[in-house]
Amino acid sequence: MIKILCVGKIKEKYLNELIDDYQKRLQKYHQVTIVELKDNPIYEKEITSLKEKVNFKDYNIALDLKGKKITSEDFAKKMDKIFLENSNITFIIGGSNGLDDELRSMASEVISFSDLTFPHGLFRGILLEQIYRTFKINNNETYHK
């Protein structure tokens, strides 16, 4: 299973439609669950609630600006390799203040999709699209290019 652990609820209809579209596309390949935690104005409480939801038996990928940048092809290879060794991958997306050093160090690895900062709802859509692209690449299906 792929789980996306994130902070905040998406309010914009167009972003929810984007997220729903990619979740439907992904059903053909894998189960994807999004776990939304409440925004908390106190950063430490927000981080604590994220840590409480992380299953350390899963392969946990923290998504953070301080992470390693990879290409879509490298991401596809990485996902394929992870699934050979672990059936559960959790992606961790922090709130507006990001993740703390402790949570980053607790993750199996830390990845950055860009040096740019994205709105959280849009980033969820980008993440789902990249996961979808991964399955298309790994199954040698047209889409990627």
C-alpha cells in the first residue's frame, strides 16, 4: 500500500479534482490512501501528530526541501526497488513550516521534488502524478515523456 501522510485539508475544488483524478488512475496499479491530519498552529504539536501516525515498519519517505533531488526515472527505479523489499511506502508531507530534523532523520530517506515551494494541495497532486508516472514507466506503458 502507498500512504500519503499530510497536514491540512484541501479546500479548493480544482485541487480536489486533480487529486481524485490521479487516485482513480492509480487504482489500476496500487492502493493509495491519503491520511490528512489537522493543521495545528503550534508547530511542535503538528510534528508530534505526524510522528504518531508514522509506521516505522513501512518504508517512509519524507518530502522536504532539504531532501535529495531525483528525476522521474530515478523515482520509478527507487519505487520498484522499494516494493521488492517492502509492501508499504508512506510519503510524509509536513505543514506550512515543513518537517523537523528529528522527523527527517526518522524517515527511511528524504526526497525533494524541487527547490520551489508549492501550495500543499498542488503538491499532493504533483506527488500523485509522479507516483502514477512511476507505474507507467515501470510497466513500459506510454505516458511518460
